[in-house]
Amino acid sequence: MDPLRQSSPGSSRPSSPRTPPCEMFDYVGIEAVLDQLKIKAMKMGFEFNIMVVGQSGLGKSTMVNTLFKSKVWKSNIPNLGTPTPQTLKLHSVTHIIEEKGVKLKLTVTDTPGFGDQINNDKCWDPILGYINEQYERYLQEEILITRQRHIPDTRVHCCVYFVPPTGHCLRPLDIEFLQRLCRAVNVVPVIARADSLTIEERETFRQRIQHNLRSHCIEVYPQKSLDEDTNDRILNSKIRDRIPFAVVGADREHLVNGKCVLGRKTKWGIIEVENMAHCEFPLLRDLLIRSHLQDLKDITHNVHYENYRVCRLNESHLLPQGPGWVNLAPTPAGRPATPRSLKVCQQAQDDAKDEAY
Amino acid sequence: TGRAGGRPARPAPGIGSRGDHPLSLVRRGGLGGEGAGVPGGPRGGSVRGRGRGPRARASGARGARGAGGRGGARGRAARRGGRGRGRGWGWGRGAGGRPEARARPGGGGRGAVGGRPGPRPRRPRRVARGRGGRRLAGGRAGGAGGGGAEGPVTPQPGLGLRRSSPRPARPPARGHHEHGPAVQEQAGDPRGQAGESGLGKSTLVHSLFLTDLYKDRKLLSAEERISQTVEILKHTVDIEEKGVKLKLTIVDTPGFGDAVNNSECWKPITDYVDQQFEQYFRDESGLNRKNIQDNRVHCCLYFISPFGHGLRPVDVGFMKALHEKVNIVPLIAKADCLVPGEIRKLKERIREEIDKFGIHVYQFPECDSDEDEDFKQQDRELKESAPFAVIGSNTVVEAKGQRVRGRLYPWGIVEVENQAHCDFVKLRNMLIRTHMHDLKDVTCDVHYENYRAHCIQQMTSKLTQDSRMESPIPILPLPTPDAETEKLIRMKDEELRRMQEMLQKMKQQMQDQ
């Protein structure tokens, strides 16, 4: 488990009733705890699992490479001979990336063939299956009698969904997928290949997508209902205004004004990936890596995983029924479970746990 | 090509007296001149039989028709110049019986007044080839087809050079033949277009024809899209340039490929195409054939998404369902999101896949060996850039001090009409200026004939008649709206049958002698 999970202030764990703060006379050195944490974290390293979903050709592999500035994924163009796979086969690639002594074990899961068939009914099932499978694995490790010290975390922390830049609105396939997946994992939708849209078209497209998401009650990351305090809310609102980000990926470098930048060179100009005036890739990168990486993991662990766990344990009747117990039989596929009920069940869970011990 | 065109020698049983009517001779387009005596009869399965052979042979007959048709225009002194014109539009077709006026249709021709066609001058935007072109968007000077228009353009007597209002009028109906006081025919030009939504189809149509057909279009919201089936929307525009009228019909297919389950999403489209063929078939077999409206789809622009790695299964499914019914011109949509290297790769990939899946897209006809080098070069370039990578734009932006159609990005301006940026100009030239007539020819000669043969065979098997060389009189089992007409038709059929029997008898007599 993540060493920072317990005590990080940004954690979305519901806070226990606050004890009144106490006046301190002199410097004690409590803040040195941060250094200790840092040393531990550096030793253990971090894990991050990301999944990219979208039709083929939307630049998923390129985007991953651009995000992590390394050849994480060799984009594979299917050969002429290979037929489009009938069922979706996910495959993952794991890399360890190191920067200034901090190690990150990055796992990228790709979903080739998503939405490519003529009949795309139920093309999201393999993906949901994979996500649940990872939760299951973690759960099994967790309920062992003698557990490992550090359970390997293969749960998907973030799912980046690539929306094709049609310029109109979300397609039925997108809506179906997002509805189902937002309940199980953090989803960050992005407008892929945004260099085919002008700035005005981008804005209109974005407005329409936001409208669609609202009208279908799809809560993408960062979820509004999981904001803990006003600071969070302010910060996240800014992000929510810009979701979905219009991104462009590139893994070639070009010379612009004497600088070497990542970009795409066309006959009418060079599209710089890291230039905020050109596309919103920096926003995506900041969200995923620089500011909210830990938050993504926390929410996955505290909310989505717990949901899954409750459902599973309910099914198998391992859950002791204490006060405040809510029957959470697995919801049928149609109804989205609102996060509010998640919090309720989480409270119930905690109470039940306390009772049990 | 399996169809005896003019058939002046044939008695005309069955499908009307085709050969006799001069108008119909003309109207047959590339077919008409075919009196090369290729035996008729329903065309069997073989489709692409539209070689140049019969045409060349029929040059004599064709001569009467004017310089129209590719490479057919022989025996014309002014051939050189005329050919440019004839290349696209059956210029001659309007001429009907006016060979002398053949010289220089203005629109979009090679522009040279006799002799070697010079470099193509700046063309007016919308050119309906044929008799001069009226510039729609105003602005651009220069004769239609360069010197052509100013040159000896002889307006057809009876037509007058009408300068109607500069703004493009209503979209023309598909395939509608307008007859002026003289024998002209205006080609109708139906186009279908298909491709997923959001690929810029409407924008491209706007750019091609400089009309805003979709001003009042309401984009469906996501909820409405979920229950959407593929619609067929027809828009007709009447375009006129320098006295040449074009009735253009654009058929749009919103909702294609949008749903989660897209199996058979092309069915409404195939049904529509078949419906138009059927309508034409009925009209053709009817009594009054002077005013047949040609609503058949002459060309289908298929928009391939640039975001894939080639053809998607939906693309393949659609093209295979329609390639025997209509001319498919594949395009790569929204090409401004691709760098040149990617475009090249994608084009190659698509060409390979088209071969691999055995899809018959529209092939540009070969140019004759006695064409000039310029033309051959252009032809080669055209073929090499298929499928065209196009960009459309509704907006005019300022680039290098000029106002051009384009898209304004923070990193640069994409000009739609810049050949280095995209193939839009090639597409426009191909569609309107050079190959319009050919597209219609192929539709008439190949696709429609296939359909007709198929239809007749079905009816034959139903009627259980023994097979004859001539096509049996089709008693159309389709519901006709008019009982009165039906009676008339039946009467006429009887008459024709009687005539046929008489003919047989006469033949017998001749043989006995």
C-alpha cells in the first residue's frame, strides 16, 4: 500500500472528527516527519497505472510517449494481413521511469480495437472486466491471513478516454462507455488530435461535451462530489471548466525559434505540443502527473476500490452486519451508483469494521 | 459495352424507339455514339466493360454529337481545344444537332482557342462546363476556362447568355434535364456523400459549390443521436454560369456510422440508390420519355477518417455494398490534421486495402495516346493522388494579404485552394471540370445497365419466357400511380408486341426468299 496514503493531507479519506488544535510553545520538529516520508517514498518508489481507451488512430500511444517523454509505447500499426481483432484484447506494458532519484513504476494498458468494429455493442465489457479483475486481485491479497507488506497495486488509477474530434458532440458509443466506466474508475476524457479543430471549434465542442456529460450524469475526474474542502473545490473547478482537454501528441522534435520542441510539422506551421496557445497538453500533463497523481491513486483506493470491495463482500456475505449497514447488492448495469451512496457505504464500512474488532 | 447505342438499324422493340429520337441519342451520352453494333441484350454480370474501344469506334456517330466525351472527339479540327472541354462535360451533348457550335464551350476547358491548350488559366469557381460559365462567387475575373469564354463562344441560339443573379440559387435537382427552346440538355448531377459525422462533409460541399446548403441545419444533440437511424437528406441547387444550367443534387447521409451498432447502416443508402435506378427504369420504359428526370446518383464521395490507420470495417462494408451501384470516390477528410508524411502513408495504405478487399472505386479513364504531354502529366498526377486528401472551409481568412478560403489556427493558416496544402483543387477539377461527364457516363453505361439487366432477368424468370436476344417487354410489376397510364401502357405494349410479330414474319419471309 502506498506509504503516503494514511497521512497525506490531500487524501480524500473522510476525516475523523477533529480534535482541537493545541498551542505549541517551541519548535518541536514535527515537520521532520515529511523528510522521513520522503526518504521512505524514494526507497519504495511509486506506482501508477494508466489506461488509454479510444479508437485506433487517435494518437493514444503517441500521447503516452509524450506524457512521459520516453518511448513507453511503440505505436503499433496493424499490418495489412492481420484482421481487426474481433474481441478486445488489452495489453499492458510496464516501465520504471526515474527522475532525480524518484522511481515511478508506470504501467500503461492499451485497448486496441476499441470501437473499431462495425458492431460495437458491448465493446466496453472486456475493459470493465479488466478493471474489475485488478480490483479482485488486490482484494484477494488483502483478505489473506498473512498479507504481504506491500501489495502490488495493479489497479487502474486513471483511464484516459480519447474522444475523436468530430466537432459536434459525444457519440452514442462515447456516452455508453463513459456512463459505465465512470462508476468504476477515474476517467479523464480528452479531445484527441485536436489539431484538426480551430480554437472556436474547440470551445464549442468542449461546451457541447460538457453539456452532454451533465445531462447523462457522467462524473469524470475530478469528481465534483469528492471535493473535500473549498480549496479543493476551487482548484478542481478550474480543471472541470477545461475538461475535456484538447490535446495533440507528438514525439518528434523540431527547431522553433532556436529551441528544440516537441511538435508536428505541417506545411503551414509547426504545432508545438507544450505551447498553451496551441493545445492543452500541458494541462493534461500537469493534471495526471504534477498535481493530481496522488489524488488519482487515493480516489481509486478509497472510493472505487472500496465500492468494489463492498459489493463483492456483500455478495459473499462476509460482511458483518453492524448498525448503519446498507444493503449494497451489486447494482444492475443500468443504474449509475452516485458517489454519495459510496460515501454512505464507506461510513457504514468503517463503523462495521470498528464494531468487528 | 454490351449495349447497342444508337441502333438505327434495329427495329425498336422493347424499350422504346431509342435509336430514333435524336434527343435520346444525345442523351445516351457516351453510349449514344456506340452504334458500333455491339449486340445488345442485357448486360450480364460483367461490369467494367466500358473500355474506350466502342467509343473510339463510334467516333463517327459521335461526331454528330459534338465534341463531347473523352477522347471520342475525333474528326474535329478544333479538336485540341475542344477536347479540353469535352473532357469533362459532354459539351456536345447539349449540342444535339448543332455541330458547328461545338467550338469552345467556355467553362473550365483547356482554355486555348484552338491549337495547343495553354496552361490552365485561373478558373472561375464554379464552372458548369459547357457553354461558358458564370462565375458564381464573383470576384474572379478571367473567362471561364480562360480565353475560352471570351473566344468564340457561341451561345446556343435560343439560350441567350443569361446572367442571372450572382449568388448561387437553389441547389439543382439531381439529374434534372432542363430543356431550353433548343435542344440543349443540362446535365443533372447528383452526388451522394457518406462518411461518419464530424468529418467535414457539409463543409466540403459548401466549399466545392460555394453554396450554403446547410444554413439551417440543426446539429443533433447526443441524446437524439442515440436513437438515430441513417437519414437521407436531399438538397437540390440550381446553378447557372454563363447560360449553362446545372441542377445539382447533393444527398447527405447524416447518422451514418454513428451508432454503437453499425451493421447494415448502409442499407438506407443502397435502398436509396436502387430506388433512383428503379424510378429511372420505369420512366425509361414508359411512354413519355421526353422529360425524364435523371435522379440517379452519379457519384458518391466517401469520406474516410484521417484518424485511422486505413480503412475501417465500416468503410469496407459500405464500399463493398455500393461499389457495383455507384461511382465511389474515396476522400481523406480533414486532412489538415496530418503532416505530409502521414498523408502519403495513409494514401498508400488505403490504396493497398482497396486492392486487397477488391473494392471497385471509380477509376479515372485513361487518356488517349495522342493527348498532349501536359494533359497526360496532369492525368497522371490525378491518378497518383487518389484518394484525395481534402480540407473544407466555410470561412474566408486573410493570408499574406489575400483573402482566401481557409482555416485559421494559432500555428498557421491552412488554405483550402492551395495545392501544396491539400487536394481540394484536384477534387474540384475532377468532379466538376473534367470528369463530370465521365461519371455520368459510367453511371449510365455500367451501373444502371447492371441494375437494369438484373431487374429484367428477374422479371424474365418471373414471366417464364424463353430467352430472346431482345429484352422482353417489361411489364413492370411495380405499382404505378396512375391507372389510366397503366391502361395506356398496356395498350401500347400490345401494339408493340403485334409489331414485333409482324417483324418476325417479315424476317421469315426474307429468309425464305
